[in-house]
Amino acid sequence: MEIKGIVKLIAPAETGVSKSGKAWKKQVIVVDTGADYNPDIAIQAFGDEKINDLNKLAVGDSVLIKCNLSSREYNGKYFHNIDGWWFSKNTKEEAPVLAESDDLPF
């Protein structure tokens, strides 16, 4: 999934240790999509490589972020994650190529 918008917030990185003893690191970015309802989307980046890419962005930048959505059940309730795996400034050259295209193969 692709999310386009303006960077509203870049939170500080968080670290921790999983139950299995493995260290983890994540950082959250909030993007204002400009939608009429619920325009802000919080996207998390896990691992140094993705966090380094995220930190090339700044508050106020127009961005394009590729991410995966996932849900998991815990005690009868569902929780959702938006995991970013590609972070980029949204330039005029990128937007038409990565967004919708009229060159459909069918």
C-alpha cells in the first residue's frame, strides 16, 4: 500500500528487548494525508535500515511511503499495524510513476 501526504511528526526512536531476548528498534512517523476524515496516519519503521531511510525526511516534507497493513487478535480484540518499508520524498518525477498509471497491461 502507498501513503502520500505531508510529514506532521517524526517521533523519537524506541528500543526494547523481546520475550525471546532479541533487541528491537522502531520509530514512528505521522503523515497528514489531507483526507476529510481521520487524515493522520501513524506508520512505524522497524530496524536500522528503515529508520535511517525515515530519518532522511523532515516535518513538512511531501512524502510517499510504501507499507504493509497487518492485524492480530489478542483476547478477542484486533490490533492493527502499519509497517513502513520504503520512505521517500514525493517529487514530481516519482508521483506519476508510483501512483496511478493509465498504462494497464490489459
